[in-house]
Amino acid sequence: MPLVSTIELLRKAEAGGYAVGAFNCNNMELVQAIVAAAEAENAPVIIQASQGAIKYAGLDYIAGLTKIAASKSGIPIALHLDHGTSFEQCIQCMLAGFTSVMIDGSKLPLVENINLTNRVLRAAKAVGVSVEAELGKIGGTEDDIVVSEREAFFTDPLEAKEFVQSTGVDFLAVAIGTAHGRYKGIPQLNFELLKSIRALINVPIVLHGSSGVPDIAIRKAISLGVSKVNIDTNIREAFVESAKRVIYDKPEEIDPRKLLGPARDAATNLIREKIRLFGSSGKA
Ligand code: G3H
Ligand code: 13P
Ligand code: ZN
């Protein structure tokens, strides 16, 4: 089937008390792994492209690969721009067929973040694309800041309310203790903060940096209103560890398919586990 509306997937998830996995792709094998996992679990799924993915593979390749995968599948698949950096990039993604875009104005002062999001929203609404924004700063594990410092970047619930009211954004990424990349310790999520945000905004909430967050914390976040869970790092780990194993076991191997095939299977298995964790199995 054609690519589907991201916000519609998230509204259904919200009503059903589960979350949709948003999995990052960088190449054909990862697109295939995400779709194979969603098909095996009969789950709706979001394929997303980061800045790095766009640089590496190219926007058109990612859109093309995903559209082909969706057209061959009976599973609802959405295509999302992850951490969009500019109005122009969001427009390019809309033209390429993405069904949602994230405009990440989290580094801007509140009013500028609101203005930028509104500009993207006006264009997106005209073509039926949904929009994610970020409030608070999620950052990366490599930022090397201690938890108490990171708290200064957490999403302020009153600002979240003001942001949603001033923009009508479709879904909102919040900073409640997660970070992108590999955690050095066990991340501690601020669930009281998540509850306060949930009480003040009525749009689906997005959890970034979800690789390495304990399953129990993911389940709790979903029970408190998270409807989109972003996973990248765990997929990279599964994919690359599998490829490394082949190289280690058979150093004479020269056929890329013998590395990438098992790596694709490893990514598929990891994504299936995440889909089950998010409760979206059987919700296609
Ligand atoms: O959102 C962050 C991604 O996990 C990092 O993406 O390194 O592909 O730009 P990138
Ligand atoms: P991880 O790489 O930590 O899973 O984060 C993914 C993410 O938030 C993409 O936007
Ligand atoms: Zn992210």
C-alpha cells in the first residue's frame, strides 16, 4: 500500500495504549529489515531518516527505497524526517513523499522554535504531511554532561503547553532523561515530569534516544502517554556486530551479501523485539 499518514498511526496508538516504533534507516538492508520486522509482527511502523542517513544515502534513495518497500507490503508504513534542520529541508522531504517531518528547533529560544515550527506547519498542512517538534534538549550521550546538568535541558511542562497551543504541532518530542547514542550507565527517566507534560498537552508524545533504556522504563513511558519511540543505536549495534562476526569467522569472505544478509537478519530480529516491547504487534 502507499505510505500512510504518521499522525494517524500515532492517534491510533494513543487510543490503543501502545507506541509505534520509529526506526532509523541508512541503506536498503535497513529499510528491508524494518519492513520485514513489521510484517512478521503485523505492526504499523515508522521508517525515519536522520541527517546522517540523508548525507550517506541521499534523500531520494531513502524515499525511493521506502516507497518500494511500502508498495510491496500490506503493512501501514510511514516515512519521517528525523531531526530536520531547516524549513528548506522539510520542504524537500515533503516533495520527496515523506509523510511527516520533524523540525528540530530545540536549540532556539522558545519564540523562535514556535515561529519556525509554525512556518513548517503551514506548508505541511497544505500537503497533508504531519509535523513533529522538539522542546527541551535531548542531546547525545557523547555530550558528556552529568544527569543534574542534563536536567536543566528537560522539557518544561508549561512551555510545552504554550508551545502546543501556539503551534498546533502534531506530535512533540520531549526531554525527560534520555539521550542519543550508547549510555554509559542506566538512564533514569523523569516519569513525574512526563506525567505533568501529558496532563497539559493533548498531542502524541515522542521519546528519542530510546536505545539502551530498560524495557520496564519504556513500558512505563508508553503507559504514561508516549506514542512514538525512536530507535537507532540498538539497530546499528545488531547490524554491525553481525557483520563483524562474519568477518571474524571467515576473514577470506569477499561477498558483501554474506555480510549484509546476516546483518539485515540481525536487525530484523532486534526490531521485532522492540515492536513487541512497544505493544504494537498485531496492530497493523
Ligand atoms: O537522531 C539521531 C540519530 O540517531 C543519529 O543520526 O548519526 O545518522 O545523523 P545520524
Ligand atoms: P538512539 O540512537 O539513542 O536509539 O536514538 C534514536 C533517536 O532518537 C533518533 O531520533
Ligand atoms: Zn532523536
